[in-house]
Amino acid sequence: MKPAIWLDGSLCDADSARVSVFDHGLTVGDGVFETVKATEGQPFALTRHLRRLARSAEGLGLPEPDLDEVRRGCMEVLKAHPVPFGRLRITYTGGLSPLGSDRGTAGPTLVVALAEASRRPDATAVITVPWARNERGALAGLKTTSYGENVVALARAREQDASEALFGNTVGALCEGTGTNVFVVLDGELHTPPLSSGCLAGITRALVLEWVGAKETDLPLEALSRAEEVFLTSTTRDVQGVHRVDTRTLPGAPGPVTADALRIFTERAAADIDP
């Protein structure tokens, strides 16, 4: 069975799904997206993801998405192509447009696709990179398809046998990963960068703050060198410990704070598929 794709209001298979080469999402990265965890055909925290999709679209100046239509597309794709564990991708772009930065008048493009995914190990390695997140940029805090700098940083991480790269921002504060939020334990207390750092308002980040509790703290990037524990959060990682930051090893990862956060998150998520 070929994966089903929801494209502008109807289902099609991967071979017949077509988006114009003049789509603004392709030519200039004018689009927003969400990645939703799907387990046994059920999306997790879909309402929160749809709300963030709308916030990102507003921030980019795209027309307001029809969230009922997006939800319908998600459910149709999941019904047509159920997988035990998958990554549901919602992409919403500026649509057919002239070549260049000006947006066209044809209206946006909506694509929903699903791919099977592998569950992540309990702990992983990360690196820091010399490039900065611009916390004052027009795209700060928006989940856009302009992911070029993440591609470069993640490739650097792969070269160093790591699965994620962490950024500071323009003032040297700890910010986020290419596709994750970061939490650190300092003197036994759990901290994560505030949204003012320029990091994305991650769905899993928000749930950990609500369910586990942590301080939103401006921290220098160097805090990673003295943290007792470090963990990442994201849609497909949930809560994942870090056993190495650059060349520094964190023995015993995931540590007790991380393990407790993962336990609480797993229990609460199992009790409510759309918290």
C-alpha cells in the first residue's frame, strides 16, 4: 500500500501528488509546518499543533489556515495509511507565486503526509555549533520551512557522531537545537531557555513545563559545560537524555531528573491523546 497524501483538499498517492515548481514554499521557503507524532493511527496533541500552525502562518503573513480542513486531512491520511509509530507532516505554503520574494494571489498550498518513524534511544549525543539563532529576526519563534541553517548544523552534528546540534543566540545565551528544545539541570534544578531567547515554543517543551515543572531561565551557552543533566524535547523524541555534549561525557544518562521527566511525560501522554 502506497502512503496517502492530502493535497489541497483530497487524498492522492505519493506518485500522483504534485506541487508546482513555482510554489513559494519551494522557491523561497515561504511556508510553515508542523510535525505531529502518530501512534497506532492516532495523532498526539493535534490541537496544540494546529494552534501553533496558525500562529506561525500569522507571523509569516500567510492567510489563516482552515484548521478544520487541516484536521480532516490529518485524519484521512492516518486512516488511509496507519502505522505503529509515525511522523505526520503538515506543510502550508504561500502557494503558486512569481519567482522572487513577492507572494502570488493563487492562495496557499496545504500538504499532509505521513512517514513511519523509529523510536529514539533513551540518550543521545549533541554538539554546539558556532552559528547563532537571531532572537530578533522576523522568523524568530515561527516554525517555518526556511530550514537551511538547521540542515547545515545537523550535518555538522552527524559528522561528530551526534544526533542534534545546539545553538546559542546573538548574545551568547543557550537557545535550542535544530529541531528540539533543551533542558538542563543545574544544582539539582531544572531549567530551559525562555521564549525570548528565540527558541521555538515546542509542544513537548510546553507539556514538560506544565506536567513536570522547570524554570525558564536565561543561561549562557557555557551552562552546558557544568550541567549535571541535559535532555532534549521534541515531538518524536518526547524526553531524551543527553550522554555527551561536544567532548564532555555525562555519565549515567538519562539521569534521575531526566528519567523522572520522561516517566511523568509518558504517563500523562498515555492518559490524554490531545492534552
